[in-house]
Amino acid sequence: MNKKENEENIEITQTYQNNLLSDNNTNLLNEINTKTIQKKLEEETLTPREIPINDEILENDTLTLTLISGNLFLDKTIIINSLGLENIPLIRKQNDRIVNFGPLIYDTDKISINDYIINLPKNLNNIVQTLFSFSYDIELKKYFLSPNYIDNYIDTIIFLKVNKKFKIDKKIFVSLGEVHFSIEPIENNKIIIEITFENNSIKKFTFDNKNNNIITIGRGKKCNIVLSNLSYSRIQCSIVFENNFWFIIDGDREKESTNGTWVFINWDYDIEDNFIFRIGQNIIQVNLNKFKIIS
């Protein structure tokens, strides 16, 4: 595509978005979802506003988001580069290294605050503005996932699936399905585990690295914390002390659990390859496509 054609396509897409976000379409905005947007784009035969391929994009990693289960995305696969979305109309009209995911809500200038429009559960309508964001730090050359958790709305919680091991350098919250617990490292290499069981009973345990450098949780009778429900693995997760830090591992070192171990993320998370997260009933896999120098 030459420069003139690209400019024309940008103008067409911007004109469409301006019309879509006009005062005459207020009722439409209240009902619109990703399928409506996609269908309208197809009807108008619009070409997505493309981000010009430049040296920066070619020399930085990209992300591939794949929807494993759920209906949050219209697209099965989404690609994000260092400037934003690839090959998807840029509704927000900005290349600021941030990709916002949320409903179609517009600001006072009648521009959407989100880049990718998602299907929200009905209970989140008029509650959520941006559900989560991906950003790229040009200096660190890293991508980050930023959640936007809203108190008392469980469908806005992002859970990271523990892959290999997860460092416990602050208090974290873990979900095993119906059982939830917190892990808090304290002085003298000790940790406090406060667990809420399926019957809502709460128990608190304190462990140290001298007597328990490996702590196991599961339905196995030899586990340090025993879960009664048969849906859990014999060893659902392990907490180990290595190199002066505690880490949580899904299953044991040899075998993963059946349902996974999930950590609640409420901070900007530094993305690694094969990162899987859950939000509501949706499970999304994120792959980091490393930049390779071809000689």
C-alpha cells in the first residue's frame, strides 16, 4: 500500500468512526458490541487504519493473544506490536503504545477510550470503562498487562495461571477454584498462609524455611494443607524456598495439577512468553514473539 492509499484509508476509517460516535447515534452506542462493529465495517468495506511498518515495529517483540475459551473477543487471535494493535481498525486513533480493552465508551471529543471493543457480561454494563490494558515500555523493551479491578465485581479480576514458578515477594492471593488463600512473606524467612475453604471456614498457617522448605497443598493425606474435594489434584500446588525467596509452583516439580493454580494480579505485570490469564469465564493465552536478527 502506498502513502496516498494509506492516508485515504485512514481518512475513511476516521470519518466512519466520527459518524458512529455522533450525537445521532447515541441509542446505537448503548447497544453496540464487537459483532455490530465488525459487521458495520464489513458493510462499509472499510480498510483497517494500518500502522505503517517502520524500523521500530520491525526491531521489537510482538504479542499474540489467543482466546482459549470464552467470548470476550470477536477475533480468535489478536496481535499487538510496540505501537498498538495490528490489522484492526484503530477506534481510539492513538499510537501511544497502549491498547485498551473495554466497551465502546467515548469521551467528550466523541472518541472511544478503548482500542478493542469486547463483550462484557450484563452485570458490568455501565460499570466498566476499561477492563484491562496492554502497554509497551520502549526503554525497558517489555510489555505489561495492567488490570482494572473493580471492588465487588469478580468478573473484573485477572488471574495469572502459574507456569513453572511464581516468586512471592509480597502478599499474594491464590485461587484453586472454590478454595482461596493468601500467602504473605514475613521476617526470618517465614510465610503466613490464610486459606478459605469451600465451607467458608478460615484457617491460618505459619511456616518457616528451616522445618518446611517445601509446603504442599492438595487432597493427598501427606500434604501440609489437605483439601477434601476430590476435584483437586493429589498435590494441587507447592510452595518452595529457594535463593532466599518463596515461590509457588503448580502441582509438584514433576506434574502439574488438573485445574491449575491461579494468582490474582492487581499490579502492572511484566509479560513473559506463554502467559495465560483468566478474567471472568474467559481464558487467554499470550505469546511473546521475540525479535530475531536475520543475517
